[in-house]
Amino acid sequence: MLRHIVMWTLRDQAEGADKAVNVDKAKALLLSCAHVVPGIRAFEVATATPGMDCTNDLVLHMLVDDAQVLAAYQNHPQHVAIKPFMKAIVQERRCMDFIIE
């Protein structure tokens, strides 16, 4: 199994909207990709809890069977289609993948 975690900090303004609107839109777009390929065992998208220090605005947590499933997800047309929007609204992105033994 492979765990894939991505955290984003969004720009205050981007794509004609403020951060709150873009967080909601990004969350919906990501959730629309939850079942695009077989082998995705868990798919969670969450937004920051207000008042917490040292946090990001949005996080994706996936658990997949293996690296091939993750690659299929990342290259799936539905996922590829959301990348331009995400790149436009994101100030900072952090990602980590690791194998669960």
C-alpha cells in the first residue's frame, strides 16, 4: 500500500475569487476524482480547522494499492483537467508519498 498526502496553501485572491471560494471549489474538484481508477482504498479531502497554527488550507490524503495506481490517478484525464485551476490558486504545495508495510 502507498499513502499519498498533498497539502496546499492557497493565494488570498486568484481566478477572480477569494481564498474561501477557491478552497471550496478545489475541494469539490478533488473529490470528483475519488473513484477515477480502481485501487484507490481511501480518498479524503479536508480544509483547515480555523484557529490552528502551522497549517495549510487544504489537504488530500489517499491510500492506494501501489505506485501504478497512483500514476494512473495522476495521469487520468479528470485529474489532469483540474491541474491548471490548482496551479493558478496555489501559493505553496507540499507532497509526500510513502509505502505502508
